[in-house]
Amino acid sequence: MNKYKITYQRNSKKLIKIIDTEGYLDKSLLPKNVISIKKLNKKITVFKDEIVINILNELNLILYSNINFNEALDIIKNSRKDKESLQFLGLIYKIVIEQESVDEVFRKIKINKTVKLFFKLISNSGEINSNLSALNIVLTQEKELKEKFQKKLSYPIFLFLSFLSSLIIIFLFVIPKFKTLIKEDNSSIATKSIFFAEYIFSNYMVYIILLLMGIVLIIVFLLKKNRKIIDMYLVKFIPFYKYYELYKLFMVIELFVKGKYEFYLAFSNSSYLIKNKYLLDKISLCNSLLHKGKSIAFSFNKAEIFDEIVINLMNIAQQTNSVDTISSDIKNIYKQKFDRSFDIFIGTIQPIFLIFMTLLILWIVMGIFIPLWDVSNIISL
């Protein structure tokens, strides 16, 4: 359904008319004396992972009871009253029952990329139960990883915000109170540096904020302009990021291989989940070599992103025809590597912030309180 806003003139007055039409705008629907025609874009619908996971959980339970798919959808629809859930059930019906194009159905929808991938597989293969079950597992594990990530980062973020807040409060409210009590001429370097910082904060605070905003905008622009280069640095210098992406890749590969997909098909389909352009180029190289009949170990080695142990395991798997088992082992390896490297990263960040806060306190004590103690000693004498 397309919606158009028509501005036209009647009796020297400017009027507006909204026209809804299935296809193109028919001229017969237009009023006389049209001034402008504007197509109104539909509001993009956003589906949260939580809604999708809840529906898939219920749907999988009902389907495993050997209930018809149509009936399963009806049962869930009757038990749901929220708009988002009913809309998502409608999308499932369009793809699975009415067999509409997945790209067309999700054209105005913002949803997890993994959901689109699995519904394309359902549309192409016709295997509903296994793919929906696999999708549910992937989304659940993704959600758990995100929650773990947020939980572990919350404390360092709290420390950082506390540090910034302390800095602003000290230089805007605390130091000006003591400034009149201390003579700057014969004061220490620490005291002079504190007074200088207070002067900068008091007189140039707006400019500092604008400068920081400008830096953020420049960084965002550079990220968009040089996405592949940034992605390369992320992979090479942030180990837990790389391990997280490869863990997701092999998690889906494992599910596909257990679903009786050939490895090269499972690997190719799973690569759609990778958002990092640098990794995606390397995986595309693997796909190309696999399609040319090269061995898995050879293809992985040429990509130069997989660990040596993973290449050796895939070589053994191909020789012993145990790709499904080895894929699960590789998934667990990358999961452990991600957990370990992420814990190291968090363990490094927290002491750094604590050191900065300690140095700030020490700086304030040396610059303000020591001179104040000297003044109080002189007065007492």
C-alpha cells in the first residue's frame, strides 16, 4: 500500500489530501489544481529479538507436538494480544504459507539479520521445523552473549562516567571555592596546573564540548568512509571481537551441518551473518576455493583468519568424515577464546580507570589541600 500527500488549491485556499493506493498513483484520483505530490514513506517496523525468541519458543513446542503449521500459528495468534507479536506472526504466514519473497516481506522491517537468513533457507528448502529450531538456538545464544557483554562493560563505563563527573564537579564547583585562599605566585607546579585547568574549564567549557562533538563526528565519518580498514584493525588488534564473530559463524555452521547440509553450503549460508567487511572478504575467498573443489584445510589456510588448531581439526574432519562433530568442537574453541580474551580486556580496563581516579585524587591533594594545610599551620602559629 502506497500513501501520497497531495497539496492542491481550491477557491484560493491551499488544501491537503491523502490518497492510499495499491500500485502507482492514478491521475483520475487527483483533485484539480495540484500544487505538489509527495509520497509518504511508511514507518519502519522494528522487531526486537526478545519478541522473536518468545514466539519461536512457543512455535517450536507446538510443532514438536505434530500439530499442523497453520494450526500452530493460529494457536499462538489467539494467545497473543500485543501488536508486535501479531505482526511477526503475519510475516511468518506470508513467507511460509503464502510463499511470498523474504526480501519483499522484510523490505520495510528492521529485524535481526539472522532471522532473514533462516527464513530464506526455509523458503528455499521447505524445511520448517529444523530451521525454526536452529534459528531459536542462534538467537538465544546471541542474546546471552550480548547480555554478558553489556554486564561486563557496565562497571568500566560506570567508572569512566564517575571519573568525568568528578573532574567536572571539582573544576567547576570545588576549586573556585579554595582559589581565593591560596596565593598562586609562590605555589607548587601541582597547584598552578590545577588553577590553569580550572581556568580552561570555566572559560572554555562550551568550546571543549563542541570540540569533543566535532571529534566524534569526524570519527563516525571516517568509520563510514574507511569501513574495511577499520574492520581490519578491529580483527587484528581486538582478539575478542574476532573470536566472537568466528564463534557465531561456527555456531550456525554446526546447526546447518547437523541439519544434513553439505559443509560448503553450511559455510556459505553462515557467512551472511558476518557484518565485518574484512572478515567477509576472507570468508568469500574460502567460499570461492571450496566451490573450486579445494580442501577445507587449504581454503581456511589461504584465508589467514583461522587459528592453526582449527585448520588442523578441519583437515582431520574431512579425512575422517566427521565434520559435524569437529564443527561443534571448533565452536567451543572460539567460545572459550572469546570468554578468555574478553575477561582479559575487562580485567585490564578496570585497573586503568582506578589508576586515573587515584592520580586525580593525588593531584587535588597535592595542589589544593597541602597548601591549605600550610596556611592553617601558619595561622595556628
